Amino acid sequence: MPKTFSKLLSSTFFFLSTLLLFSIKLASAKPHGFSNSLSPKHFGLKRQKLSHLHFYFHDIVSERNPTAIRVASAALTNKSETGFGTVVMVDDPLTATPDQNSKLVGKAQGIYASAAQDVVGLLMVMNLAFVEGKYNGSALSLLGRNTVFSMVREMPIVGGSDFFQFAR
Ligand SMILES: *[C@@H]1O[C@H](CO)[C@@H](O)[C@H](O)[C@H]1NC(C)=O
Ligand SMILES: *[C@@H]1O[C@H](CO)[C@@H](O)[C@H](O)[C@H]1NC(C)=O
């Protein structure tokens, strides 16, 4: 693999901070047909809640038990400075502090892929599946662009499950 891409893969963690707007679904609908109008009020959607989750994301590619593995690449990937075409499947720990052995709050499960030829830019498609406290069993769905060498990266939350229903 080209040097720049290997370097990015071997970084053991990066910081991820998320501001979330989400509502909690309170009741379920009675189905009558294919499609019905629903009252947002009925589902308790008038209220929106803003939460700040703070945790560390460990992308481990080089130790004995990697949490990120390359599952695909193209014939041209090896010739690309940015590893264009690489697809990596992850089950990366999310922890409370930068220490890899600190409290596990969840896992980032999904795929990242090198999607840019001019800069190292990853397509991130993953679920942040939490195991801590009231968030246990709930997940946030992330779909975004990760320009790895930028100090700050912004990745949209496109939804969520259970506690995080209707998250954005
Ligand atoms: C790309 O490089 C890796 C590591 O050197 C090698 O294992 C792999 O076979 C190469 N892939 C192609 C398509 O040349
Ligand atoms: C999270 O939920 C699972 C399944 O219900 C349970 O086994 C586990 O002990 C819970 N973890 C925490 C930290 O509460």
C-alpha cells in the first residue's frame, strides 16, 4: 500500500465528537394501508433534544487483533497515492478516554473506503453501536466524508435506532 494511506491506517485512534439532535418516538401507529399521514405530535416529535457524545475511536490495523481489515481493492489501488479503491471493514472500539483499555462505550461497525484520487478522502458508512448506560443497544448511523489529514472532520449522522430514532 502507498505510504500515505498506510500511515493513516496505522493511526490507532482519532477523536470523534458528535452533536446530535434527536427525538424519542413514544408510540407506534395503527397500520391501515400502504401509507398513512401521521401526526408528529402523536409521536412526541414536537420536542427535540440536543446531546453531546464524547468518545475516542480506535482504528486498529496493525496489532495482533486488528479491528479494521481490508476486504477489497482494485488492480490500480496499489499504484494510487491515496489507496483509491481500498475497502476496509471495521469493528472499532469506542472508548471513554484515549486509552484503548478504558471503558468501552460502543463500537463503530461498518465500512470505510478510499473514495478520492487527489487527497486521502474516505467514504465512511457505519453504525455507532453503543453499549453504555441508557444508550446500550441503540445505534447512530453515520454516512460521510473523512479527509483524514484534516484537523477537523464533519460527518453527518443520517439516522439512528431505538434511543436514537430520528437522530440527525
Ligand atoms: C497490492 O499490494 C499488496 C501488498 O504488497 C499485495 O499483497 C497485493 O497482491 C497487491 N495487489 C495487486 C492487485 O497488485
Ligand atoms: C447492554 O445490554 C446487553 C443486552 O441486553 C446486556 O447483556 C449488557 O449487560 C448491557 N451492558 C451494559 C453495560 O449495561
